[in-house]
Amino acid sequence: MNKGTEKHQWVRFRREDIRALDSLPSAASLEERPRRARRFVPRWAMAGLIAGFVIVAAALGALYLAGTMGLGSERLRDEAQKALSSTLGVPVELSSGPARFSLSGGRFIALEVPEVSVSIASQHASFADIGALRLGLDLGALLSGRLAIDRIELGNARIAPGALPGGGDGDLLGRVTNAHGLIEPDRVLSLVFGAVEQALDMLGARATRLISLRNVEFALDDSHAVVIRSADLTGDSTEMVRIEGEFVVAGRPLTVSAEASRVGGDRPGLDFQLRANVAPAPAAGQAGDKAEPAASPLVEGSGVVTLKGTRSALGGPDRLQVGLATADLVVSVPDSTPVSGKVDIAAALVAGTGKVEFSRIDVRTGRSRFLFNGAAGPVPDPKPGSEPAYRYEFVSDQSRAAVADVPEPSLTFLARLAGRYRPKTGLLTASEIGVRTGRGELLARASMRFFADMAPSIVFAMDVPSMPVAHVKQLWPTETAPGARAWVIANVFGGTITDSHVRLKVEAGRLGNGVALSGEEVNGRFRVEDARFDITGDLPPVRDAFGTVDFRGNAVDITLDSGTVFMPTGRTVAASNGTFGIADAGAHPLIGTMQIDVSGIAPSIIEFASYKPIDAMRHLRFEPTDFSGDVSGQVWAEIPLQKDVPIESLDWKVSLDYQGLALAEPIDGQQVSEAQGSIVVDPQKAVIEAKARLNGLPATISMTEPLDSAAPGRARDITLTLDDAAREKIAPELNEMLSGEINLDVSVEEGGAQRIVADLTKARLQFPWVGWSKGAGVPAKASFVLETDGSSTRLSDFHLSGKSFAVDGDVRLDNGSLARAEFGKVALNRGDNVALTIVRKGGRYDIAINGKAFDARSVIKLYLSDTDQAEESVEQIPVSLKASVDRVTGFGDEVLSTVSIDLAGTGTDVGMLTMKAQSSNGGKIAIVNGTDAGGRTVTVESGDAGAVLRFLNIYEYMQGGTINLALAAQGKGPLKGQIDAREFRIVNEPKLRSLVATAPPEGDGRSLNEAVRRDIDVSKAHFDRGYAMVEKGDGYLSIDRGILRGPVIGATFRGQLYDTKGNIGIAGTFMPAYGFNRLFAEIPLLGQILGNGRDRGLIGITFKLSGNAKSPQLQVNPISVIAPGIFRSIFEFR
């Protein structure tokens, strides 16, 4: 029975594994042990023990033999040099420390050469420094007297392959490039397959079966190296080679396992495969090797790289398959968010095709999957003069985009990418970039130029003829305008993008320099149709929206042409002309600004403005249903593009214009209707400008309502336009003082008080109870502060002013009626200076007037005018008046001093009146009006009759004298009585001068002066007495039995001094030389015949004053001049 030979196992002993013989257990003395029962020992154990002794003895003998053969240190170094020259294929020179023998694994003895420096024999330039070189010698060959190197071990070495012949002159690249300098896939195949065959041949042609490397660094250049932590290259024969090892390449640990085999024949077949497990790069400071630093790599993660080559012995092209698979790949680009995912690539190089075929490029990140296939290779037979280039083309028919931050369904799309790379200029172009979705397409072109010492330049142009918004959101690169992208993803839904584009143009060295791209470098425009735009906060979105998205650099502007806002209640608001801007998409916090025009009915707009963050109605108790009318305007707001921005820190403003606005409920007691104006609301305040009707009255409103504790105070400026009809509705009693249009400016002060300023210029203002008025067109203004407390209203700081009048004080109203008025200053005419206090007690007003001066002409005119007119002008309210004034001015420039009045009456019905005063000449004046059940009495006593008559505008030509008036009336009848004046003068009476100087139109043509043959002096006529019976009724004053007696002239008269029509009718007799004429009346019987019975004058002339009382006509009967005494009555006027 034939036994198969078991495969040997190679056991390596390191230097530290060799121990001194005296330290082995066999060198120790045997201890006395108790005898035990004899046990059975297997034969194979005993045989192994014997074999071990034989090997040790043989090794010791070999060492002895080597010594006897003269194998000294130089001889051993030479043998090592020959072995390395044979292995490397070039003569080398070796310098080292003293060589020595040591035991090696299995049946080998090792030749150790420390501190080895290896150089090319022809160049004497060192290319390798080896800390320890061990050459494994075949024990059998050594026993036969010859050296055979079966294995080579290198440790702690640094090797520079560039120093080897051909190692640094580019021959390796030259072996795979064609005549145009492009890497030729067929040449790559030849190089790879040739290297594998060379490894098989090297191990097969030499006795060396194992090359072992430990901590060996291959320096590619000054900054790049490959570190072999451990690697074993073994070969059983010329038909098989294996490699197992741990490497560090580009800072990343790799575990490599490779195997190649060859089948003999006329065309030897060849199969090889390699598997490299790539581990993640260690963190900075933890690499532990002299390889490239691994801090902050662009690509991080682990993976598996596979190579599989096949050359069939039966014929057919060589084939090399390349695979790459990663499970935790992370790609980090500076200033960008890292992207993680999985990559699976399968490619093949087939001899004769001239290209690399990619059967699978499968990239998965998140829920997205990008699956491509295609090919890349040099452009065959380039045209003369054209730059050699590589061409590539990749297509995908089942890629899926499902970006994590896009709340849209995943998107399946088709894609095609084709272009060229020109290595001489480093230019990569993508002449065709196409993406097609179910309902849209995207077309693009791009180019990149790479440089050795700076970032590449990039040109990119993309056009979107038509594509749904949801698809664009899935395809929008994360780092392209990230601010605009974030807002569009979160706020734009549905709809279609049409006629859109993106442009990118970046110069070399621009990327990664820390400066954001400008609008000239990156810009784009997207046209959006029939989409939904979310605004911010709780504001309802804009639907059916049409607009554009423009961005330039970090600045982004979104424009909304039109759309409709649908509220949860079903109300709608039309939206248009909206804009959204991001001034700097790289700012932090990232906040945009939005502006949008809105229009609709008032309830819709009010509801829209009541949502957060605006919440304009939070300080008012109104609901949207309380408003009616049409509203349009603009909403401006800051929009947060990051989640950590507090809503309350954002600024916003709502500007609205309204037409026909009305409120169902009153504001501060004011019913608002027919409002037309604007309202501007921001987080601090609401500003309202409007023309409206307040309680039905035309008004202009300017209001500021604070919405924040730090905002300015409340302000309300309201201008009311009141005409007669408007006042009749709200305060009809004002029409007794006002007529015409007035404007009221109302402003609200702190605490709710209202400051009111009334422009009275266009109105007629009158105080009927004092007979004072201001005509329309005369400038006048009234102002006061209105404060309301329940049913009580106070008008403080009251000012009425005009060019010649002013009133200052305070007024209090209870239940809308005057309760108290205190006017510290009353000046209705120039020179007035009195204080007025009015207090209502029950149904009566108590009035007190005190001061230095008062012009009473208007009062006199009122109360001496038509009683009916006065009663119509003055409200019939009981009044109690007490007045004390230093100076009271009347008509004729007369001034009464120390005037005191005590009055109790109703309207113009003077009840009890007591007036005392003093004329400018010192004459005492006393007026008393009394009433009782039967009627009234009036008495006037004055020591200066002329002053009283001038003051009262009764008669202005009388001076001095005393006067007593006593009148009485029964019930409502006229006042009747007598007036008696003594010792007074008539000065410059024009009617009297006309009476004596005017010739009558008929008769002999002589005047009275001519008739008596002298000039009668009437410029200053003195009278002893004047007496008449008077009757004062409504609108008239009649005189009877009037007589004037003086030393020079006299007269009798009777008639109407004025009637209800303002006419005069006085007839009488004028008698010159009255003292002489009176003598005839004293003669018995003769005086009765010759003199007049009433005046007893002998000579006189009859006259009549008639017509308008202000400009009467004088008539004189000339015959009466010559008719003596009793006969003259025949010629009197009737």
C-alpha cells in the first residue's frame, strides 16, 4: 500500500526563538521521582524524539563542517551578495557587519548579515538599507559541501526602487503607453501578465522558495511610500506562486492575498487572482508607520479590491477582471457635508478591445442608488494636430434618487454621461450629460481642467426644459446653493420646472480657498409653474403658484408671479409679485427675506395676518368675521433656513390697503364703516392711516398701536369732518353755536386720554347767550384733552383761539350735559380779561364772572334787539349770574367801572337783575329789574345819563345829566313808563343841525335860521329837562308826550323810535328862542291863543323823521313857521 507524501509545513524561527542549549529542559538534572506503574509509550512518539536528536546533531555537525571548510565572515558575505544578485537579476554590491550562521526553521541553517547596504555594482549607489538580512541555507546541500539559498528574509529595511536600473526613468509607464502617450489597455494586460510570469520564472529558476519581508519601506519619492509590515512570497514550483502580506499604501492598511498558477504547453495558460482588503485609515498620530499621513482623508472607509487574470491555453484573448467593493465609504470634500455609502465596481480589460469595460458601477448612499455601466479607453487613431485623449461613456437605466432630506417619493431615472479626458492639458470634458425621468429631462455639459499645484477649474452648464419640482429636488446636488436648495426642498411642492438653467464657471485655484463663489461664477434660474409655496411659521401656503428661483453666488431670489392662499377655514387670498431673497447663503444663522402681495376680502386677509409669526390680531378681540370690505397689500418677513433660529427673533411687516372696510363691533365706542386707507403691522406696532366713518361721521384716522412692551407708546390721531347734518346726529346742541364744516383732530395719549384739536376756520361760531360770533373764513382753533370715566367726561386744557379772541379752561360733562366749566381766561374781544365759572345745579346754571375788563357790546346788542330773535338764539335755561368786572366797555367808547351784576333769569327773560356801575365821569349807575306774579318792573338811575345812553347804544349825542327810568309791564305785556332826564346837553346832533339849516322844498325857501333872522346854535344845545312816556314791546319802542326844554331851543315829539321793521316815525315841533316863546304862554288867555297847548311856545316849526331808523328822512312844514300858537297844530304832521 503506497502512502502519499504529506505536505510540509514551514516553521520559521526568529532570532529570539533560538535558545542556548544549557537553558533547555534536557540540560537540567533529573529529580528523584517515586516509581510508578509502567505505562505504554507509542512508537511514533519515540520515533519523533529520535528524529529530533538526529536533526540537532546534524545541524551541529554542519556548523562544525562550515568552520572546517573555512566559511568565514567574508565568504558568507560574498555568498549573500551572490544570492541577492541572483534574486534581483542585476549585480549588486553588499556591505554589512560581520556575518554569522544561525538556525532557521525546518531543515535550514540561516546566514545572518546585519546592517546591510545594497548598491548597484555598476553605479556604486545605494538603493537599499537593510537592518537584518537572513539567507536560509539548505541543510542537505550544506552537508554535501555546497551552499544553496532556499529562502531570503529582509527586516527593518528601506528600499528606493527608483535607484534600480530603470526604476526612475519612466520605463514602467512607457511600457503601457502607446505612441500618443496614452495608456493602452492591451499593454497594461501585457505588463500585468508578464509580471506574474516573471515571478513564476524567478522562483522556479532559482532554489529560493520563499522571500519574506518584515517592516520594509519602499520609498516611491520623497513624500510617498509603501510599507510592508509583513509579506511572504512563496513558490512550490515554476507553476505556482503565492503572496500573503500586510501593507500600508497611501496611509491605509491593506491585507493582500494573491496566487498565480501556470499550465504548461505550447501556449502556457495562466491564471492569477489577487484580493486586497483595505482597512480605514488610522487617525492622525496613530498610523505607526512611515507611510503617508492619514489625517483628514478625502475618501475614508474599508473595502475589497480584487484582480483576476486569465490566459487560456486553448487560445483567446487575455482577460483581466477588476473589482472594488466598499461597505462604509465616506467621501469628505472641504466645506461640504460628508457623503457615506457603498460602492461596487466590476470592470474588465480584454486584449484587443482597446478599452476598459465597466459592467457594473453601483453606488449606494442612503436610499439612493446610482447604477451605471459603460467603457473608457484611449481615442483610437486621433486626427493629426488634435490632442490625444481618453474617451468614456456611461449609461444607466435603473438609477434611483432618494435623498434623505427630500420629503418626496424616490425617483427612478435614466442617465447618460459621455466625454473625454486630455491628459496633456489635464482637461476633462463631459460633452453629454443627460437625465430623463418619467415626466422630464435634464441636459448638461461640463469641463474640468486639473493642475498639479492648485484646485481645478470648472465650467458647468445645465438646462432643464421641463421636469417636475419633486424630481428636481431629488437631483439637486446638496452643495449647490445649499441655502436655496434647503428652502425649496422645505417650502416648494408639486408643480413643474420649465425653461430653467444653471451655470458654473470657476477659475483654477478658486475652489477651496475659503471665499464663497460670486454671482459671476455660479448662477441659475428655475421657472416654476403650478406649485405650492410654503411661507413660514403657521402662515398657510400659496398654491397654484407661478414664479421663478434665481440665484447668483450665495444670493438667492425667488419670485412669485401669482398664486392663491387657501386658509383652513376655506377662505382664500390672491397672492402675486412675491419675492424671496437670500443675501448670503453662507451666513449663520441663515435667514432669507420674503415679500408677497396679497388681495382678497377683509375676513380672508385678517385671518391670514392672524397666523404666526405675524399674529397681528393677538392684541385685539376681533375675529375675521367682524370685518367686511376689500383688502390688498404686501407681506414682508424674514424666513429661517435653519432649524435653530427662534421664530420670535424674526422680523416681519404687513402692509395692507383696504376699501369699504367695516367692523361689526365698535372700537372704543366708535363704529367704523366705509374705511379706506392702509395698515402697517410689524412685531412692535401697528400703524393705521385711513379715511372712514366713525359713528357715521367722516373721519381721517392716523393710529399707532403698540404690540410689544418695548414699542413706542400708543398714538391715535383722528380728524373728524363735521357738517351741520353730522352734528345734528351726534350733538345737536352744538349747532346752536356752530354752523358749517369743522375738522377735529383726535389723538390718543398715554392712559387713553384723547387730545382733540378743532379747526373752526370754515365754520361760523357764536355764543348766543352773550351775542358774540365769529364768521366763516375767520381762522379759529379749539383744542382740549378729552378723558372719559364712566358717564363723566372731562375736557381739560381747553383752548379756543383766534386772531382777536381766546378762551382757556376746563369743562366737565355728566351724561353728556355740562356739569361744570372753569375758564381762567375769557377774551371774546380785544382787551377782554375775565374769568368765567359755570356750575350746573339741578336744572339751573350758576355763573360767576370776575375780571379786569370785558367788552359788553355784543351782549348789549343782543338783549336790546328783537326779543323774539334773542329768545331764538338763547336756550331757555334758568341762569344765576354774578359778575364783578373792573371795566366794562360799551358803545360810544363808554367804559363803566366797578361793574357788579346779580342776575337770575331764564334765557333772555331777565328775572331779577341788579346792576351797579360808575361812568367814566364818576356818575353812579343803578339798574334794577324785578319780577313778581303780576309782571315786571325796570328802573334805571344814573348820574351820567349821556354815558348810559351811549353805553347802551341808545343815543350817542347826549352828554351829562341825570336820568330816571321807571317801566312796568303786566304779565307778558310791553314795558310802559316814563323817562325823565335833567340838565343834559345835546352835542353835534346832525339831525338838529339839519332841522334849523335846511330850507323846505316848498314855501318861501327860507330855513328856520332865516325865518328867525339869525343862526340858531345847535352844536351844543343845553336842556333843562327831557321827558317822555315810553312803551317797550317786542321789536318796537314808542314815545308819547315827549318834550325837551332848554334856554335856547325846545321841542315836542311823539311816535315810534323804531318798529319791528327797523323804521322810525317821529313827529313834533321844534321851537327856537324857547325862553322868549315861553313868556307868551304865561299871559292869561293870550298865551292859550298864541302859544301851543303842549309846549306853550309862540314860534316853532313842525317836523317829521321817517324811514330807516339808521338813516331817517327829515320833513319840515314851512307854513308852521308863521302860524302862531294854537293855530300851528293845524299844520302838524299826522
